[in-house]
Amino acid sequence: MNKKTTIYDIAKKLDTTAATVSRALNNNPKISASTRKLVLETAAQMNYKQNKLALALQSGKSGNIGVIVPRIDSNFFASVIRGIEDELQPEGYHVIICQTHENEKREIENINTLLNAQVDGILMSASNVSKENNSIIKRVIEKNVPLIFFDRKKNIDGVSSVTINDFEGGYLATKHLIGEGCTKIAHLTGDQSLEIYENRNNGYKKALQDSGIEYNEDYIIQTKSSVEAGRQAVEKLLKLKNPPNAIFSSSDFAALGAIQELKEQGIRIPEDFCVFGFGNEPFTKFMELSISSVDQSPMEMGKMAAQVFLEQVNSTEKFKIEKKVVLNPELHIRKSSLRHAL
């Protein structure tokens, strides 16, 4: 196996010191242009490769950004990552992607790994098990590594975030269903420890209140973001003495499962039952029975999170300004909730 060329090898060949070679490679102004040119040419001839980690330790910058998401096998997070890359790649940054799979141990390991790799910043969508002020988040702040939450955030002083107005999304979706004549609206919600699901639920409740419709606790089903969870939720709802005639789901996948179960039960959509999802996943518009959904603008969210990071690293201010960016939701009205167009 070929031995890696080191700065000592270059120094030996040029009959100079390793310190001189190192300074020349790192463009130190103390080194003359002719010496630097000679060192660079010799380094190229000897196929010398600089140690990126050592360079990062020396310069304080690695050119790498860590992105932590619950999972990448969803269109939403894949689109956010693309938005981040589109914004940061022209600035010379490379993205390192980590998944938590909603596992706190993995989340901690991911953050530690990124910190040890000397990343210049961390853009993160919190898992549903991460704590408000756990020690690992404090470590990021103490090391002065820029941290930006997107979509799923934790309220931590000094930490910026980019989210969608989930309250407004829940409110508008529910008001649409009410406008279509639905008065018994169930809500498939996510883990209420996550602010995004709490806000969507609060928007749903406010829409009912503003329309004079009584809130029914029996209509609230906590589900995972999966097709099977949506099917199971509908099974429970249809067993009620007074079953609902519409669903606002915090997940498109659960909405799809709900529709599948409703069809199997012989319930017509939207004539007898309306369904509204959240996320605007690609499949929602391509199905024969297209699904109404709230668009979260993931590409824009990713770009904005990257811009907030760039503002922080390029700022000359001693203290970083906390920034809370909230994007507006957009409704995509389709067949699953559109009665009045029939």
C-alpha cells in the first residue's frame, strides 16, 4: 500500500522546514510568492492531499453543515434538504445528512458526531423525543456553533427557527370543511409534545369555535404519520354513537389511510364524508380521488433556514440575533373535500 505524502516529505525534498511548507500550503502572508509556488508544485507532483479535519481545526471552518431530520424517506424532508443544498452549495458548503428515526439516542449521537467533525453549523428538525433544554443542545450553543431549527422546533433562547404557521394551516383547513357543510369534524393529530401538532390542533379548535361548533373530545385521535394509522383511526371513529362526517388530518399519509378505510366501508367521498390532509405530499394530487392538503413549502423552508445560517456566520455582531421565521400555509383544495363543485 502506498504511503501518504506528508508535509515532512515535501520539506525533505525541498530542503526546508515542515513549518514553511505548512504556511505555504495555507497561504500564510509571511511566505513569499516564489516559495509558495514551489511548495504547491512539489505538493502536486507528490500527490499530497491536505487533511481536511486538521485544516478545519486550524482555520476554524470546515465548509460542512450538518442537517438532522427524523427521516429522509419523505418528500417533505427531502425537499427541505434540497432547498438547503441549493442555497449553501454556491457558498462553498457541503451538507452532511443525519437521521434520528425519532430516537433520542440517535439524535444525541448525530449531534455529537457533527460537533466532532467540526461542522460550521447545524440545521435541525427535532425528533418527537428530544427534550426542551437537554445537555446536548446546550453543548452546541456553548461551542458557539450556529443552530437553526426548521419545521419541528424547540423553544430555546438564542436559537433561530424557520417554521410554517401550523395554527393557520389547521384553522384554514377546518374552515374549508365547515364551508363544505361538514359540522362533525374529527382531527387526526400527531404527538402533542411537538409544537407543530399542538398548533394544528389549536387551529382546528379555533375554527370550530368561530363557527359555533362544539368541540368533541371523542373526535380527537392521536396517530402516527402512516397509512395504517389512518385506517385504524377511522375504524375507531365509525364505532362512535355519533360518528363524524369529515376528517382534518395532520398527516397526508394518515389521510390516505382514512380514505382507504372509508371506501372499504362503502362511504362515499366527498358526498358523505370529506377528508383534508397536511403536507401536500406528491401522491395527493396524482390519485384518482385527489386529496386536499395544506402545503408546507418545504423548498422555501430549506432555503430560508440556510439563509438564516448564512446571516449568522457572516454577521459581525458579537451577539447573534435570534430569528423566528414563520411561512404562510397554502391550501390545495381537491376532490376529497370539495362537495360544492359536484
